[in-house]
Amino acid sequence: MPAKATDSPTDYEEIDRWMGGVGWIAHPEETMQRASHALLTNDGVWLVDPIDAPGVDALIEEFGDVAGVVVLSNHHTRDADTFAVRHDVPVTLPAPMTDVAGAIDAPTDRLDVGGTLGEYELIEVARSGSTWQEYALYDGETLVASESVGAADYMRVGDERLGVMLLRRLTPPREAFADLQPNRVLSGHGPGVHEDADDALTDAIDNARRRFPKALVANGLAQVRTVAAALRT
């Protein structure tokens, strides 16, 4: 199983379908389980950190016209520009974001923290120089996290339904998510949680530090491999 697939996908795996959108994983075989999402809003469909794959456009079209594409982490652009050019929309970046990994070959615009994409508010999760800049979207029901929180196997330990990335377990995003009570939590890595998501998020954040030793043993090697793959490609 590769940490991060580099070949072109031949298909995709659908995840996270609900009335307000759908998600997909273009490379189900990879450890990172990079997930993309299409969110239905009153502005149209917003694509979040998308990765292209054959047939994905038909999946998106079920929910309407694409209003825009948004990137929530400075560590990747994925295929944001491909989708932006295809649908003739800009790539939206958080206003404070700098040092975005990779050139974006499409028009861009900026969204202030606290600004909205349809009903979704942009939340700052972490910003530490150019090392880690991460954002999330929240509409009162659905939280779309980017990096720190997810359900990919390498992010969880024990009976966790949501886990915190090993690199963030000692400094989990408590402040960013403290006042949120989502019905579902979607992530840039792995499938989302659609039942008792508030409890799963609280458990993940509150116990991130305590479970760090267990997570280090269980997921340390996988985390090193994913970081190396992300830096290499």
C-alpha cells in the first residue's frame, strides 16, 4: 500500500453522501486516504481540496453547478486548478495563507477568516508561520476539517472514530473546534463521521495528548511515510 499514490486514478470511491453533498477518495489504496468533497450551498456547489478522477464530474453534477473551489491547507493544492479551469471559477484561498505548496494555474481569490462560502464559515485551525497553515469550514451542522482531524486508519487508535494526526496530538486544535457541535465531521483524510459526530470530535480532541504514546507506537511509521511522501511529491 503506497503512502501517497502518484499515478493517475482509474476510478474513485464515493464517501460521505448526505443531502448537502458528497465526498470521494480518488486513490482508496493509499495510506493517506486523501478525501475530496462537494458541498451544496445557496451559492451552488463548492469543491473542497479536490482530486480529479474519471467520473467525478458526473458525481458533482448531481448537486448542481460548481460555484468555486477552495483549498484549506498550505501543504497542498491537489487538483484545485484543474477543477477551477474546467468549471470556469477561481480557486479560493484563505486570506492569511502564504507559502502554498505548488503553483496554482488558475485565477485565485481570497476569503477572510470568518467569511463565508454559501452558508459555510471559514475557520482558522492553525497558523504557525509557513510550517502549518490549516483552515476548516462549518455551517452549524457540517464541519469540514482539512488535516488535523480525520478518520483515516493512520490517524486513529483504539476505538476512536475520529483521530488527531500524530504530528498534532500534542497540540490539538482545541480552541478552533471548542464551540462547535457538528452533526457530521468530514475530513481531508478518510471517510467522515455522520453519527454522534459531536461526541467523536470531543473525544478525539480531549484525549489526543493522553493517547499520544499509543498513537506513536501504532501510527508512527505510517505518519513518517506519509510526511515523506507529501514532501517528495
